[in-house]
Amino acid sequence: MNIRFLLLTALFPALVSAAPMKLDDYMALTGPAPSARLSYGPAPSQYAELFLPKGSGPFPVAVLVHGGCWTEKFGGIVQLRNMAGALTARGIAVWNVEYRRVDEAGGGYPGMYEDMHAALDALAAQGRSRPLDLTRVVAVGHSAGGQLVQWIAGRSRIPAGSPLFREAMLPVRAVVSLGGLADLRRERELIKSSCGRDTPELAGLPSSTRPDVYSDTNAAELIPNGSHTILVTGELDTISPPRVAQDYAARALAAGDSAEVVILPGASHYDEVAASSPSWPLVFAAIERALARTGPEVKPAASPAAR
């Protein structure tokens, strides 16, 4: 047990006394209705929900990307309304993103990643008519959504020959990954055992023009990218164990990016995403820290170090 874990346990004793959440608890999560629902494409799953705080703004924005093992089976956007409501109550606007998953027409590679591009383009468009501060954006993803938000941070490094390459895009340099499974190459066996997903479903098949399927899909291949990533994982998470967060943070730091790891004492994979969980104060604090590093006046830390 490290010093940070001991400190969190001492400051938040309720974290280790509450029973960890289970899948059924997660599936039962809900929250307030969004302020608006906006389509970014013609498919049923190509939409996002906008949640606006009370007041005149402009408001910082949390882009939420749900998990569910990249499949429709385990819900997603409805459950993240629980977190969206809590963030909105604290003055943070929310862009809650739905997307085509691997068991939907057009999902997987490249559609799932194209949906991330399109959803962020749609957010940029909303910033022209809504009270949103798009210089202060944090992407928050859970599980499979953690993979996608960590990929979002590295979009500028996608090779020019990739179908996913874009010349202009909304920059996102602050990321909070909640039990994320972002390193598709190194964690492919864990992704298979935890989620039943194979590499071709998430990264496509190799071709003569794209021999390495991880070159434009794997967040760990798209560093350094100037991002700050906070990897938050439950102590008892068996889907994405703490080791996954620690390994990714070490790789990001070695590449020159900034990263930190937060382990939630006594928490499961589902406590990470629930505002009703005793772990929420630590998750919200991570989101606040990430937002504090955004804005035109904030410069990257000269010597990033794990906390």
C-alpha cells in the first residue's frame, strides 16, 4: 500500500466501510434529463446530451464517454446521467456522448472513432451558440470510454494516411480515465478476458496501407501529445485493475506527458462512475484538478511527476 492510498483512506474512511458497487447497482444508475439532445450523425446512436448549469456562464465542459465493454449490452449513456447531474450542480456543463459500439451497424473501426470526431465537432458548433467555455474542456471516460477519451487526447498524432486523420479539431488535453482500458496493444489479453473483445473489433484488420492496426487506435501509441491524464481506478476493480492505470501512467510520463494515478480505496469498477458512491468526492476532485490545468493561461508543467 502506497502513501497516497494511506492518505486517501485516512481522509475518507467511508470509502473503505461502504460495500463496493456491483453491476446491478451500476445498471440502476440514472440522473436528470438533459437540457438538449443533439444528433451528430444519422445513426440512432450518433447523438449527445447537453446538460447546462444554472446561470449565465460561460461554463467549463466535461465530455462524458460511457463504457460497457464497447457493446450495447451494459447500458452507458443513461447511467452517466448520474454523474452529469452532479457535475452540472457544481457549475460544469456536460456533453454526454453516445456512439456506435461494436455490435451496432457502423461501429468498431473506424466508425466508433469517427463518432468521437463528430461528437467533438458538434460540441465545437454548440460553443458558438451556447454559454460554453471551450478553452476549458476535460474528457471523462469510464472503462471502454476511458480508452476513447485517452485516444481523443492523442488525435493530433494520428498518421496522415489514416482514415481517422483530421487536420482541424477541438483540442482536448485534460483527461480523466475511470477504470480505462486504453492500451489496446499491451492489454489485449485483459480486454479479451474482461470484455470478450478481440483486437479486430476495436482496431480493425491490417492492410497494405495500414499494417499496424494500433497506429491510429491505441492511445498509448499517440503519446506524447501534451495531455495531462488522471487515471482513477477502484482498489477492487477486476475489469481494469490498478496495475493498468499505473503502467499507462508510467508510459505516459516516460514519453514526456503528464499523468497521475488515483486509487479509490474499497471501490469497484462501478464506484468509479457513480456520483452516489462514497468514492465520488475523489472522482470529482480529479475532474476539478484536470480542469484547473486547462484554459489559455495554463501552460504544461515543466517536470510532470506522478502523484
